[in-house]
Amino acid sequence: MSDATDKLLAEQTQAVARLEEKLGVPKGLFNKLKDEDDWSFIIKMQALLETALTYLIKSTLGRDELEDFIEKLNLQGRTGKLAVVKALSLLTNNHLKYLGQLAELRNKVAHKIQYVTFTLSEHLKGMNEKAFKDFVLTALVLPTDVKFELSKELQEMARENPRLLLWMGALDCLTSVYLHNQRAEEQKMLAAIYEGFYVRSKLKDQGLGGLFQNRLSDLCSGKGLLSNVPDEAAPAQGPEK
């Protein structure tokens, strides 16, 4: 691989490691999946990606209390997680197509124990040329509706190690989830800062800017909201007995 490709792979791997921490999954889980058998890889990768989608939707909406509701949504269908992600424009159509393809594989092998010996290589052997090309391009999160000739090397790689191909596609999807979440968090932080500036300017207009600044300083130093409140702002006391 070129230096640029190596750098991109390192950055994506680092992004996924940070996402794993946010999701609360074992460290290094994603990297280990490429060494699983095909059946285990499909089941576990689907679970990881669906967990990431739940996190993406919840963090975008900014409502932690919706997590249980979002988790219970189906992945596919008109009211599923993928439909929500598409409606909110959280991922590209290529990502959504990849996630749909992996979900179909998972549904194919998950409900019968006889599929425990399922192999992606045998699965690809049953495809015609167009279906094979679509599978490869979708696995690489590339558009399938453009003219693109698969190189001989890429075809050989896909046939010899299709699991690695799907792993690379998942890497792209998870990196996009992490980056989108980072942007959402930065936007929320900026919104909070702007709101603080607005409130402070309004208080200043009312001659209360100093009081606001004192309370802000107290909060930062760990003191309570009511510390350093001027006597005239304190609750009225009853007459002494």
C-alpha cells in the first residue's frame, strides 16, 4: 500500500478505536473480527454496526432517553434504523447500501444452525458477473450505478478473502459514524457557547453582567449557584423575635 493509504487506514483505525470506547465494547473488537470465521464475522459485525447506528441516531437527536426506543427499532423497513439514518442524512447512500447488504447476509445465516459452516467464498461462487461486481463495489462502499471495471487483482482478492473486503467496508462505515458524532458534539458545544454569550449580553444590558460573571466563576470553582449573591438578592428574612 502507498504511504497515503497507510495513513488513511491508520486514521480510520484510530477513529474506530475511539468509537468502540464510546459504545462500551471490548477494546480492539473490530480488528479481531477479521480473524473470525465467516459465520461469526457476519453475526458479530452486524451487531456492532447496529449498535453504532443506535448511538449515531441517539447522539444526533441529543436525547439519551430515546436509546431504548431506538434500540428496539428494526434495522430495515420503512420505520427502521436505516430509514431514520437516511431521513436525517447521517450516512451516504453507499453506506446504507453496504449496511443493507450485510443485513441480508446476516438474515440468511442467523436463523439456522446449519449455516454455521457458511463461507463467503462459496456464496460468491453462486453469483453471476453482475451480481459479483455489485457485491464487491457495495462491500467497498462504492456506487454500483457507474461504469467501473474491477481490476484483476481486486477480483482475486474478493474471491480469496471476501471477509476482508467486508471488513474494509465496515471500517469506512464506522469511521463515518465517529466523524459525524464528533461534528454533532462540536456543534452542540458551539451552540452552548453562543447561548452563554447571548445570556451574558442580555444580563449586561440589564446591569447584571457582573453578577453573572461572579456566578460563572463560582460554578467553575465548585461553589454553589447561590454563593456570592448580593444581600439585596437574598430571600427576605422575617422580623427578629
